[in-house]
Amino acid sequence: MSSGTPNFDDLSNDCLALIISLTSPLDACRSSLVSKSFNSAAGSDVLWDKFLPADYQNLVPASPSFSSLKSLYLGLCDHPVLIEDGKKSFSLDKRSGKKC
């Protein structure tokens, strides 16, 4: 770290992503406006993996259309996925990340 006042830009992207992961998905999106470092961390797969349910890989069919875990998260918020032979649907609440 540099001398004087602490600077978030001195923290690694993974460290910032871990800090942001302690908030909510909505706050993570808001934090991207703070600085370039926060923007990078707020878009990282390290962060969005923490917001996705632990079992998301079993629930979501593999799809090459998602370029990042953030885009997968947002896709699951906007477009429910049919599960259990089409008897149920699965989506995420955009603000909290909870299963719907």
C-alpha cells in the first residue's frame, strides 16, 4: 500500500470482489460506479459466482450465450428456466439473488 491515506486501487481485483460479495447483487452493480477498480471487481466471475446459488450448475442447462457469470445471473433474473421436466421454473430475484 502507498503511504498516506489508504487507496482501494491498491487492493487486488479478487480482494475487492470478496469485499463486494458481502453486499447484495444490487449493491455490487452500484459499486461499479465508484472507480475503475470497483467496476472491474463488480464484473468479475469471482464475485458473481458468490451471488449465484451453489447448485446453479445442476439447475441451468449449459449455454454458450452467457459470456460471464454476471450475464448468467442477470439472464436468470429476467428469463426463468424450466426444471423438473417442465413442471417447475427457476429464476433469481434481481435484488437479492434468492431463488424464485
